[in-house]
Amino acid sequence: MNNTQIINSDVLWIGANDRRINLFENIFPLSNGVSYNSYIIRDKKIAILDTVDNNCGKQFMENIEFALEGKKPDYIIVNHMEPDHCAMLKDLLNKYPSAQVVANDKTIAFISQFFPTLADISYLTVKEGDTLSLGKHTLHFVMAPMVHWPEAMVTYDSYDKILYSADAFGTFGALNGNIFCDEAHFDMGEARRYYSNIVGKYGTQVQALLNKASALDIKTICPLHGPIWRKDLDIIIEKYKKWSTYEPEEKAVMIAYASMYGNTQSVANALAVQLAKNGIKKIVVYDISSTHFSYLVSECFRCSHIVIASPTYNNGIYPPTETFLHDIKALNVQNRTVGLIQNGSWAPVFTKLATEILKSMKDITIMENSVTIKSAIYDKNELENMAFEITKGIK
């Protein structure tokens, strides 16, 4: 049974939705699955753009057969070789061996690595600025290295003014019938979590792609995950500009704490209360030990101020906190103000060790005021001073 969707008279969505999957890339929790988007352009020549994950292979092949109406594809365009988008390439070529694979040099090398038994593939090798005419539709190829793999590229159709944007502008979550953003609820939080954890490290490369895209007359964005943008494109483009330049999305405070017996948690909560008394409205509090790191990273991309509260452990950083610190460093979080709260009954060292990690990151301002907890007691003046410094920085 086909599940194709009409984008316009020539273009169909032929992807699939996976609601059985619990972890994206076997790491990131999914509360509502994920979509794998694939598209077909039916002109004098027929082009399929990307495929889907193996989990949805049967549905994808049914969609293809319906969309082709007894014809054969002339081209299979591979914008991104990650297996959630290229897994069905071999099946497509086995069924339609006359189709040419349109790809850049790096993609072709990856194809041989993922599918070493594939032989006699007909390639049309493209590079930056190359075009391909399907008839009315002319496709322009734009390289997008490290957004977020080195072979990534995007395809622009100058006839429909559609940008097939690969992993850019995507989001977690399956599509619930409606495939357009303006017809469905769009969860910007899930889009941010997708961006910050999947693409976030590569802000410079995203900026390069945004600069290239700004020269194109784009009316629709068709990503490989999530809904299609055909209205208000500036909303998602402006978010990408902020995220890729590591500008805080909001003046807000994130308090991330780890607590073995509840004492560090109590002080984290006390700070949140003091901030609220100071008139700060945008405050979020997370337990590092029970919150998946992808949500913590996403909030780091949103909030201007981050407070990390943690006990000392084995004369070092409490392990979940240490992992969190290394995660935000690996994902290039920068341009943030960070405060530190440490707990240690006899030899607190968290602030010292966390400061070393933070100083190795770019454009991180460490607050002058910190807080030290001795088992369960702390200096309320220290807490009030930290709250005042944060308040002054936000207001």
C-alpha cells in the first residue's frame, strides 16, 4: 500500500515514517519516531532523491513503484550517504539497474564502502555548480561538506525553487499525515535537539551552506527528516543562523545539577527560587543523572546562562557531570556564561576541574561568583551573589 504525498504536480514525497524506533543513531531518544524523507521528480527524465532506512524498505519500494507508474527512474541522486538515507540504494539499483547514480567523488567512495558487492554502477559525477536537466526541471548541485558528513551536498531545483537540503533543516519526529510545516505542529525544541546534537559541532560549515543558499531563490525546503517548509522559511533559517553562530537563542538560565543524596539538588533548587525572586522568568532545572545528554545539549544551545552544580567524586568530577561537560565541549558549545556550584564534604575539587574544561572551550565566560557546599550547608551570600550576577547579565 503506497503512502506517497503530493508536493506538486511533478514532485512526490515517497519517504517513510518509523514509529517503532526508540533511539536515533542508537543514541538519541525518540518520543515520536522519525521520518525518512525521499522525493521523486517526474519530468521527461525521472529522478529519485535519496532513499530511506532499511527498517522502512518495504514501504519505500511500494511508494517507488506507485510513483513511477510503470516507468523506470533515470537518476538516483544521493545527497547524503548515511545509512538512514542510503540503505535502500542497493535494492533500487538491483530493481532498476539502468538508473544512473548522481553523486560527488566522496559519495562514490562511500558507496563502495557501504556496498562493496555492488558492481557495474553507472555514475554521473557532479561537483559544485554542476547542473542536470530533467526537462522543465534543472537541478543545481551545491556541496555541503560536514553538514554533517564530508560528502554531503544539497540539490536545488530552479524550476520549482525547491531546495532538497539533506540533513539541514531537519528534525526528530515522524510525520503524522501532514507533510508541510504550515499544516502540522512543528516542535522547535525537537528541531533544536536534532541540530545541536547532530550538526551542532559544525557551525562554520553550516554558515558556509547558509551563505550559498542565500544566493538561491528558495520557495520550499525539503529536508531528509521532518516536515517540508513552504511558508515562513525565515523562521527556520533565522534559527540556523543563531545556532550555527552559537548565539544564545534566548536570555534564559539552565541549571543542570547532579546529586547523590539530594543536597546538591536542594541548592540548585534554591538558586532557581532566588532567580525567580529576582524576576527571572526563563529558568529550567535538570538532573544530569536522569536527563539524556541530548536534551541538556539542546538547552545549552538555547540558554544564555548555564549553571552546573555537582559533587566531587573520587577526588574528581562526578561521572555524569564529567560526561556532560565533555559532551558540550565536543559539540562546540560556546559564547555562554557558566556558573559553578560544587559539593564536597572534605575536599571539593569540582569547580577547579570543571574550570579547566571550560577554559579549553571557546568564548566561555565563567562567573566570578561560585558556590561551595560542605555536605549540606552553604553560604547563602554566595548563592545570592551568584543569582545577582546572573540577573544582572540577563536583565
